[in-house]
Amino acid sequence: MNLVIDIGNSYTKVAVFENEKTVVTARYRRLNIRLLNTFLFKNQLSGLIDACILCTVSTYPEEIIRFLKQHYTFIFFDHTVPVPVLSQYKTPETLGKDRLAAAVGASSLFKSKNVLCIDMGTCIKYDFVNKNNVYCGGSISPGYEMRFKALNTFTEKLPLIKSRKINFLTGKNTEESILSGVFNGISSEISDMINKYKKRHTSLKVIISGGDMKNLDKELKMRIFAVPNIVTLGLNIILNYNKKQLK
């Protein structure tokens, strides 16, 4: 079995795979060895893991790396690790490895298709893989919480609003106006981005992932394939792709 760890800006996602199938997943604010051991013991996985991959876009505890290296065949996913897609990104060392993992996962679900993967977390990341299995790059924009915080931080009077789902367009007060601007703005951005890619690439498949995808309206969701854990899926594929070279 494979252990996959994805350390993001807000949460750390942990998943165990058997071949290509997800066995169990968990999410933590900050992972440590005690939590990891508890996760493995609780799910009766102690002794069953033989390989691990870790991807991070944030700081990470060094003791976790030491622990993983001691117990498993281990990959720290950086720009030197081979992946099963050809990348055209001009600065691979600066590319967020969660973005590349998401692209690998998306490509595996729709082989020989043009695929746009939208990962909604702290940032909204758009990543495109063409039908020839080439990762072409993408876009990054602020996520929900980042937009709320920016409106509060860079103005004198706008309050920091707590995110909540809405079903209106026109705000009747300042709080509603901010909520409308953020939620409807993101929905419009995503819809427009999908339309632009569809005009340029035939038979486009669109995948949505990430913790904030629940905030999208139903009409937009109907045009998209929801894959909640596309990054861990891609990381597992990358780990399997490299296993033979590691043994």
C-alpha cells in the first residue's frame, strides 16, 4: 500500500492507496508523528504501508521526513522527480508540486483528452493538460478566504466577513455586498475561464477539486466532473510511476 501526504497552505491531507484505489483519507491542520501513527493504527494499516510520497507547498516538520525515510520507501516530491506527463512549464523549480500532481491525476482520468483541472483551496489553481499528455501550465487566483481578507486588509472600513453560502446577486448591505462580490465573482471567473479554454481546445473535460468546490452553484457544477482529492490521486500515480526505480 502507498501512503500519500499533501501539505497545503491550510491543511495537510493524508491518504492510503492500494494500487489505484483510495483506502482511507484524513485531513489535519498540522500533521505530526503522533497523529500519523494514530491514523495508521486506527485504520489497521500499521505494517501494511511499503512506500510513501510527500508533497508540500508550505513549511513542514523535519521529524516527519526523518520518520518516513526510516520506515518506508520514500519520495519527497520536487521538480527532480519523474512524472508521467511531459511538462512545458518554463520554471519547474517554482511550480507548486500540488499543481503538477493535480495535472497528473486529471490526465489519468481522461487519457488522450484535453483536461482543465480547477483546484479550489487557499488559491484557485487552473492547470491544463492537452490530449498529447503535455502539461501546459495554467493560472492562479485568490481563493474565498484570501479575497475576504484582502478586502479587510487593504481598506480602512470594510469588515472581515465570515464566509457563508449565498443565493443572491445584489447585496442589500455591506456584508451582503462583500459576500456577493466574492462568491459571484469567483463563480463568474471560473465559468469564464472554462469557456475560454473550450474555445481553444476541442472536447475539453473539466475537473473541479479542493475543499472550497462545495461553494460553487449547482448550475456551474453540472458542467464539471467533481474529484475531491485530485492531488492525492496524482501523487499516488507519481509514486507508482517511480517505485521500480526506487527498489
